Amino acid sequence: MDVVQVISAVTAVVLAAGVGGFLLARASKKTPSPSLPPAGPTLAETGTTVSIGKALIRRRFNASTSSQEVSELDRFIDRLFEVLPHLSEADPAERPVIDEIATLVEQATKEGESALPGASQMVEELIGLASPSGPTRAPQVWQGLQERLQMVRAVGTLHRSTVGGLEAAKVGDWLKIEMEPHVVRERSLYREDYNCRRYETVDLRVQSLEDGQSRSLSFEQDDGLQIYLEVERPRFADLGITKEKLARIDDEEEGGFTYGGRRYEYQDSGDSAYFAGGGNEADRLYYWEFESEQGDRWISVEQYDAVPEVTITRQIEESRIELFPVDRRARS
């Protein structure tokens, strides 16, 4: 089934006189008056809507990168974004409709051999993970999804870069990192001079379009391009080590600690300069780097003035990242 057929099928489900009318009728019944709260948790307060919203954003981004006709897709997405917040999972009559939508959205977001998890698994797992505080955060979550969808629409058609790869990424460019779309928010630089050699690491601050979270994507040349993606930023106190122990590790150039069920051992330390946002003024820092025994995680501890900052990363292959530069001529 091609994209047009899938989108047509989904649109038919939502807009047809049967199911479409049912959804809109339910929506009108459940729309609260300005002075009253909803009569129960709506779909916008659970992980299901967030999951569907993320899937639609990914599908829309993929359409932008393949020069597809998007008007029909946009109409379909607008209708779902209008209807979904008014559906209630607490209503047994609406649950089959929710599952039907989730299944069709999954079909519409398939990309080659890579697809989202099965609809039933996606719905059940994300409902189970939904925070009890979700209702108080739902308006912000839903608004964030809509804002990121508009960001994708605003860029128009994107073309994959064939020159320079990740190293050519600039602020405002788009990246697909392991199939997930991101936008580059900031490009900074670490610089270290050691034994008459200069070492540089580029640090990109990227924002996911699917969950809105910002994370670090850093890379450096060391027998080829080495790329590291942030997976966690714990507090220094969570590592279970002290500044005094870090100083001893630094002096002895060996030692480690256990965090999150992994043993980390000392790899390197030293002075570095950090140029935030590509500026000319540098902040000085001292860093320690540790690698897990499994070789699948790295912990970087950076000491500026106050409490050390901690970043946990994992390495990813360059082939798992695609760059879509923004045409800056069109902006001028």
C-alpha cells in the first residue's frame, strides 16, 4: 500500500460519516465549558496521544525530505490533532476507535523496513508509563507537539546533504538521528592543546521534534569521525564519588566507580577551553573521562567554577545520521 492509499484510508476512517461523525460527536459532547474541568482524563493527558503526535511529526518530516505532496497529509494531521484531545480512554465505546487510529497512524509512518512498534503494544505500554501528574502537564505537552509540527511545515522541502556530512551541520539545520528528526539549536567547540597538538571536539545542541528534549551530539576526528549522543545528565552527587576522589584519580591516572549498574574506569583528563555557541570568548574547564567496562557508555565530568557537570553518552555510527541543510539564501 503506497502513502496516498494509506493516508486516504486513515482520512476515511476519521472523516467518514460513520466513524468520523462519531468522533466529532464525541468531541462536541466532551468539550468542557470555560468554567468547568473535563469530565475525566482525556486522551491528551495520556501517553497515547503523545505517541500518535510524535508519529505524525516524524511522518510529516519524512514527507518534507522526499519532496512528497503534503496537502492531503496536512489535512489528515490537522483533523487528528483536532479530534484526539477530546477522546477519552475511560470510555469503552471510544477505545476501539483509538486503537484503530493508532494502527492506521502506524501504517502511515512506516519508512522502508523501519516502522513504529505495533499499535496495541504502543498504546498499552505508553498508557502504563503515563505519569499520574499528566493531566496538569497535558496542555503544555499538547501545545509543544503542535508547535513542533508547525516547525516542520515551515521549512518546506529539505534535501539530504551530499557534501561534508555531519561536520558541515550549522545552527538551524535538520538532522535525522537514528530515524528521529532533530533541529540544530547551537554549535559549540571544545579545544585542547597538548604536546604541541590541538584537539577539537564539536558539540551540537540538538532538539528532538518528537519529544521536544534537547541533547548533546558531539563529534571529533580520532582515526575517523567519532560521534557521541547524550543519553543522560545525572547530578554529580548521583555518581557516588567526591571531588577529592576525582583529584586522586587524576594524580594516579587510574580508578573508577560504579553507576547505573555499570563499572566506569578512568580514560583521560586535562584542561580544555569551551567556546559556547561558536563565540570567540572561551570558558576554561577541567575534565575527566570514564568508559564503561562494556565499552558502550562514556561519562564526562566537567569542572568549571561550581558543582561539576556530568554527561553520559553512547557512540553512534555516522551512517545513522542524515543532515538536511536549510537553504539560507531563501531566508535572506
